[in-house]
Amino acid sequence: MSPIAIATEGIARQYGHMWAVDGVDLTIPAGEIYGFLGPNGAGKSTLVRMLCTLLRPTRGRARVAGHDVAHHPEQVRLRIGVALQDAALDDRQTGRELLDLQARLYGLNRDERRVQVQHVLGLVDIGDAIDRRIGTYSGGMKRRLDLAAALVHDPEVLFLDEPTTGLDPVSRAAVWEEVRSLNRELGTTIFLTTQYLEEADELAQRVGIIAQGRLVAEGPPDELKRRVGADVIVVRLARVTDAAVAAVRAVPGVDDVRAERGELTIRTGDGPSTVGPVSVALHDAGTPAASLTVRTPTLDDVFLQLTGSRLQEGDAAAVPGEAAHATTESVR
């Protein structure tokens, strides 16, 4: 059995009367890519900051790389790498100067620094830009440099907090490949927070879904999606009515119906054979469908089933701790 890289017991963080994270239990073995998925304001970044020792838990416990985050934060920091949403980079430095400084802060001597900088540059594609000033970098290049800085001391656990937010599709795909390579070649444990469904699906061996500060589901992405059913039918209506919902629920083969803002999301074991009867039932109920789509389930469907709202729309106003208490400090 693999050693445990991250373990939490009832970890929570309170801001005023609001619980940004409310009793989360996690066990993440070494060498795993764990995706932490949730809408803005759900508590993802707050949890990461507690695990990285930037915030103290209000209650509960957490151990990272074998050390308690509250009682031995210095031991945790020596063993983790962190790339937060806002890269803390000095635009006046070159990329190489930044990496050398980061290695120096971790106590590496000159020869060790030279070796480690070359090592991380082999893992993270920065190219000739490494000797240019960071102020000339694109957003994607800055994200990759921040990732390289988080790796320069060979951390046991790497925290990536929404590493591809705001990146174009090409840059996002490049970061994904680098994350896979780190895990595959170095065995690095990676804790990845994201609001992108496809990112968690593509990268994570297991996914935890957080809503309003609580862990509402956890497991391999395919297993979570199987809980929804074999197929999903999405129906667009001019107006969702109680009669329309009742008519669809009565169709044989329909397992569940969720209604929201002009759309019905229908779980079924056999979409192709059920879509016709659904269309007829809606027509007979006086609410003909504007469009019907059959597809396989996504993690968003899992979130909808568990919470009644869609992941990418969010489930509430932002938690104060996710915005007002955010920090650009980077442990790396």
C-alpha cells in the first residue's frame, strides 16, 4: 500500500459566521493526481491554503508529507511545491534568475542550483525565453515558469491551484501534458484544484467534488459518472412547466429529471431508445422540445444530481475566504 501524502480529518476554516471549508476528510496516497473540483466560492482555494500552511485551520487536522500543517508548518513547506492562481513573479527578473533564487531560498549550493534548474527546464517547456525578462512572457509562459519554480527543490507533493485558468486551449493542453509527465516520470503527488470539468477528467485518477465547503462526492471520474446513468438527455424548452416535468418522469426508462432555466436534464439507461418517447410526452403535455441531445454523463451531471445546480454556474455567492482573504504569497 502506498504511503499517505495528504490526510485531513474534519478540517474546517471559518470567516466570521461563514464556514469556507466545513469538515473535509481526505486520504490521498503518494503518487496520485487528485482533482479537487468545484465552482468559484466553494472552498477549493481555502483548503489548498490550509494544506500549504498559509492559513491555519479553525478546527480539524491535516498532515501533508507526513507532517502536521499546524504544528510543524516548516517541515511541510520543505516538502511541498505550490503554484497558486496568481503567480508571484518579478517581471524584472529573467526566468533563469527566478529559478536560481528559488533554489537558493531552499538552501541549494551553486552546483546544486545549476543542476536543478536544468532538471526542471527539462520537465517544463520554457525554451529560449528562460533568459528573457519575465515581463515579456505570455500568460501561458508565466504559468509554466511558476510550475518550474514550484519543482526546483524536488517536492514530494505539488499543489496546483487552478493552474490553467485564463489560458488559451493550446497553453492549457501544454500544462496538462507537463502535469502528466511530472506524475509519470517523478511519481510526484499532485493536488489539482480546478473548475474545468475536462481538466479533472483528463488528469485526475480520483476526483473530490466540493460544494459550499463540504465534500459531496469522491472517486474515479468514470465511477462518479456511472452513478448518473448510462446516458443523459438534455432537452431545451421555451418554458419549463410542472406538467412537462411530470410527463417526462412518467416515460418508461427515465431514472431522474432535473429542471433548470429552460432545460431538462434526464438520466436514463438507454438514451437512443428513450429520446423519442420523451419528445412525444413533451408534445402531449403542450411543451414541445426546441431541441433534444443525447450524450454520455459528465462530472457536471454528477454535481447537478448531488446539489441541484450546475458546477460551472456555481452554487452560491463567493465565500469570503475565497476572495477577501486570498493572497498572492507563494510557498512553492
